[in-house]
Amino acid sequence: MESNDKLAVGLSKYKKSISLIWIAPIVAIIITSGMIWKNYVNAGTRITIIVNNGDGIRNGKTPIMYKGIQVGIVENVHIKKDEISKLELTALINKDASAGVTREGNQFWKVEPKISITEVSGLSTIISGVYIAVMPGANSAEGLDALPYQDYFVALDSPPVDVFSPGLAITVNTVDNAEMAIGAPVLYNKQAIGYIEDKQFSTDKKSIDLHLRIQGQYADLVHMESIFWKMNAVQLKAGLGGIKVEIPSFASFIAGGIGMSNTKESLASPVAKDKAQFQLFGNYEETLLAENEVVLRTKESSYKLEEGDSKVFYKGMEAGVVSKVEYDPATNEGQLHLKLHRDFRKLANAKSYFWVVQPKLGFDKISGLDTIIRGNYIDFITTDANAAPQTMFELNEKRPHKTGVRVQLVTDDIESLEEGAGLFYHSIEIGTISGYSLNKDKKSFTIDLVVDPSYRKLLNTSSVFYHKSGIDLNAGFDGVKMHTGSLETLLRGGIAVETPDFRAESRLKKTYRLYKNHQEIEKIKYLSSKGLTLTLLADRMGSLKKGSPLYYKQIRVGEVLSTKWDSLRKKVALEVFVQDEYAKEIHNNTLFYNASGFNAQISLGGLEIDTESIETIMSGGVSFFTPASTEALPARNHE
């Protein structure tokens, strides 16, 4: 019994317990489960993004970015099963961003380096690599929370409109300017304010709609009456004043562009709203043209006038363009349609006269040489700016006869003068040549001038007229002087007038002499001033001639006016003019001699050479010497 009791007691003291070896696995399981649960809770959301190409996208490396902050990563890239031309990306969005990223209306696109004519973007990806960007579908947290959840997206080919600064979306319609590239700039005063976002056929399939995106800060510049036009790559303007070349911007030079401007009327119109429609003009000049056309009837075909290129001028100012040329062979009649600038349209009225300007070559004159630069063009004028507007006119071949003050000139040589050439007073055109005719003597011409009445007071009996050519050349021993006039006088010639004495009689002479040049007038003034005229007799002329100088102590004091043979005295008679201030040096005992180039005397003492001026060395001259005498008397004219 005792032994059994001991066994029972021993058995009752033995109890099973958990071994310490199991504590570590249990703790590991608990920690692992916690980590798994934490990863599961913070794992974020997986979404699918469809892209057109996967260049630069890498599994586990390409980030999903929003405004420079990573909000996810691309986990896997594979070909889309039902559309093998596209790729399917599986992206894991961070939990703290998934509530905003996984919303309907959000837009994704691939950002990579892009360098083109109109755009340089994504350069940061050269270092960081390609990434997928996301733009929310609403510009506020409340608006974004109101959107339903979505986990399937199709990426865009280009960046979307910034929801936070969408700018202004408008459309311009054009018929023949569809070659402009998407991304080409919209310029306002040469400042880029937007770009061409898209282009497509209009609903009528006959024209093109260009969709423009104007930056938000410039949206208020666009009004309902704003004007848009195509900016040419190179703007070229040629005229008598020269050639002007202008390139608006490098981008527009390569890809084209659109210009925008506002007139006073357009600034008064309402500010444009989204989806506003505008017309796109072919160039800036078209924006200035009035809508209602002017039509010219003509018996000729086109006078070699080109649609859209041949210009219309009013008093030398560009006033419009020939928009259409029509010709009916059956009636041998044509019609020219003109579009005039709005400022000039009212001048095409019941008192207007239109004519064509084209080059004409003849035996007696050449006209229309300015068409070498301008091309054939239409010119017009009106005698009453307030007359009633008119649409239909006759096209004339000759310019109208001008009205004004009539002045006649007589000349032996008309040189390059032609009808329509200008009359200039100090380079200001005050009249024109209305015509010219050959006089009865068959040697001289009469030129008819028409002077603008407002300039009549510039003319009186003292007025002098002379040829004003494109180049005046005056060569002498003191140098060569050249003066160039305007291109118009170079091509067509002209006449200049000077009025030296405004105290003279205000009446006009019946006729005026037209002098050869300004130097001839100066010489006449010089010879008509006070002085002494003498006649000298010589055995021979030597190198003397009309115009040879007269010297006193090597100072030029006059000149030879004329030379002739005196048959009675068998001498050469020289008529000499002496300026008044030197006339007192000439007396009845004064000695005159032919001043040759130089005098040389050889003697035992050596060689002596006495030279006159360079001018006498080349062309000769006359000098005089007056011996001192108390009995000498001052000389008188023609002694």
C-alpha cells in the first residue's frame, strides 16, 4: 500500500506544460501577420492604363507623377490582349493618393523629351527618365470627391488642358490655310498668347476649323470682334522707298502662325467666351479691307493684273487690292473686282476716277517705270471726298487732267521729263507736268505745269526752274560733287523751282526758262550781280574759252563771258566779267595777259619758274596787273 501511495503521489505531481521552444515561432507569426495586414491596408490601389507605345517605360521603375510628386509606380507592362497595337500598364497608386487618382475624368499621358519647331518640353526626363503624368478631372477637392471611382484609363497622346488654368478655347475657320501645324503660335503684338491646339474639317466639309487655346492670363484680350489672320513666314514689302523684310517669329517662320489684333470697335465688343467662332483672314492686309467691293468695267482683258497681288493706290498710298479678274470673250468686256481698305472705301464715290498704270515705251517718252517695282496697278482719285459712295466705275487708260495753277516753261531739251513727273520745291512735290509740245521753231519745247493752288504763294516773277534729275554731277578742279535725288526722279525725271526774292511781284510770268541744272542758275546769279564788263583784244585765244577764269593776284575775280572774232580789227574779242568788289582795281592803264600754266626763265643765275593756279595749268585763264599811277582813271564797262 505504501508503495502504491507513493506512486500515486508521484503521478499527481507530474503535469504537462508548453515548451519555451514554441514562443519564438508564435511571436514571428504574430509579427508577420501584422506586417501582412499593414501592407494589405497600406498597399494602395491598382489601376490599368492603356498607352500607344511603351518607349522608356520600365517595370517597377517608371513612376506615376502629379505636379512633380510621385503618387504611384508602373508594376507591369504587357500587350493588350484584344488590341495588340496598344500596351496595357498595371500601376500601383499609393494609398494616400488613390482616393484622388482613381476617379472618373482623370487624364493620364506619357511625358518624354520633345523637341519640335513649336515646342520644347519634357527635358527633365533626359535625366530622370520617362514617367506617366496625371491630371485630375476637377479643380477642387469637393469636385474630385464627387466623381465616381474608376480603375481603367486610356492615356492621351499629348498633355491635356490644365484644369487649374484652362485658358480660352476658340475656333477660327479658314478655307485655304490648313497647312499650319498644330502647336503653331498665336501672336498678339508679336507676343505669343496661345497656340493651335487641334484642327479638323468643319461640319460642311468645305473649310477647316482651327481650334486655338489662349493662355488664361491673355483670355481677356480676345473680344467677339477681334481679328485673326494668317502670319506669313516672311512678310515682304517692296516700294519706291525700298524693300522691307520682316519675320514675325522663328516658330511662325517654320510652322506658320496666327496673328490677332484689336481695333477700337473690337475693343468695345464683349470679351469672347469658350467655343466662340471667328474668321481667319489670309493676311493682315485682308483684315483692313471693306466687305463691299468696287467693280471696274473695261474693254481689255486684265491689263496683266493679278488676283490678290495687283495693288490699288490713292495719291501714292496703298488703298486696296485686285480681288478678282473676270473677262467675257463674247462681249470682249472685262470686270475687275477691287477690295479697298475701309479708310479708302468712301473715296470710291460719284466723283472718283480710276485708271490703270503700266509701262509705256515710245519715241518721245517713257512712262510707268514705277511698275518695275510695284507691277501694273490701279490708281484712283476723287474730287469730292463727301460725294455719294458708288460701286460700278469705268477703268481708264490715262490719268486725269489735273486742275490747278497753270505755268509754262520753255526749254531746248526736255531730257528725261515725262507727263506726270513732279515739280519740287525743296524736295516737296507742289505740282506735276501735265504735258509738253514742240514749238514752231522745231528746236525748243513748251512744258505745261499744274501747280497745287495751296503752293501758289511760293511762285512769283523771281522764280527760277531747272531740271531735277536722279543724279546731279558737278566735276571741277576742286573735286567731284554728286547729289542723288529720289528713285522717282531717277526713273522719271522732275523739275525743281526756287524763288530767291519773295518781295518780287507776286504775278506769274507768261513763260519761264527751264535751266539745265542748278549750277547754271548759280552762274546766272553770279553774272547778273553788280560788276564790270570789259572787252579785251588778243592776237590769239590760246587755251582761253568761254568760262575761263579771270585772276587778280591769283584770286579768281571773274571769268570770260564770250569769245568772238573782230573782223574789223583782226583780233580776238574777249568779253570779260569782273566782280564789283574787284572792279576798282582796274584802270585805263591796267595790263591784261594770258595766264598760261607756268612761265620759265633761264639765266646764268639759274632757272626761275612762276606758276599760276592748277585750273590755269589745265585750261588757261586771264590775269591783270595795274601799275601805280596818279593819272590813271577807273575803267568803265566795255572799255
